[in-house]
Amino acid sequence: LYLAIEVRDDRTVHEASRVWWCGDSVELFLNTDLQSEDDDQRYSSDDYQIFLMPFYPSQRWGVFGNPDAPYPDGGLSGLEVEHKLVDGGYVLEAKIPLSAFSLRPDAKGQIGFDLAINDVDDPAATRAQTYLTLSGRFDLYAVPARFARLAVGGWRPPSPAPPPEKAPLVDWIGLGLGLVAVALVALLARWLV
């Protein structure tokens, strides 16, 4: 998965001692298994809230919200996060190997996906001062069912198994042999009488 996001921000902040959402960051939300869940009202082992933190001094990314995954990397590896300051903000690029996840898209080849941008201009802030999400929802940290959908390119649903071969309604060979046997019995009966 490759993300490139340009964020308009007049001041970038992320203090080392602050929690991840108390600094300029991008949150990536993934629900990697839409086949097994009818009601995804809370996080499980296939749901991820990945923080991409270009200005956090010691860590560029981390996973939060998955109760079955170790904090701070969620058991993921191979993620790359880079950024570049541009006039009026920054560009963030992230490469995330989909092989890090066990993908089980729905019948349309989609997984749960959403993005949020945290903007903080005051280093003393205790939460993001501006929070913008792709879906317009503000409870993504708690309810994966609210994620938008992302089509996974190249993914195809498994082909249905071919139907079993049906036995013919009439066993023509057996019928033919049966008719021959009946004819022979009739001839034998005439010859004996």
C-alpha cells in the first residue's frame, strides 16, 4: 500500500514526550478481514490504527488500538515513512507491505480503510486541535465498522468450485444390456415351449 498525502499546515509540532495524537500526524485505519465479521463494533486482531508521525523525533510510525497486537508496532514490520517540508505544509509518503496483513477482502474485493489528519499548533495541547477524516466520522479509533472501503487492486474472489458432474438420468448401457437380456429370455422361453 503506498500513500502520498500533502498536508497544508502553517506550523508542524510533535514533542517527544507527547502521545501520538498530540502532534501533527496522519492516522491510517485498516480492517483487513471483512469476511469474518458481521458486526465490527470494536477492534479485533484484524483491525489497525496506524499512526504515521513525520515529526515525532524517535519513531516514524506506530500501531494503536489493536487489543491483540503488541504496542507500539502491532507486530508489523517493513513500513517506511518519509516526509518533506513544502511551502505551506508537508508531504508524507508511506509504504506499507500488504504482506504484513492477512487480507480477506469482502466479495467486492474491498477492505476497511480510512484516514485522519491530526493538526496541532500548540506544543502544550492535550489533543489534536484539528481532526479531519476521510469518512467524516470521528469514532474511527473505536468502531471499525465505520471505516470507508478500499478496493484492493488485483484481488479476485476465489472462483466457485465447479458443480459436481451429474450422473446421467438414464444409464443407456445398462438399459441396452437389460433389453438384450429380456429378448434372450423371451427367445429361450419360445424355444423351450
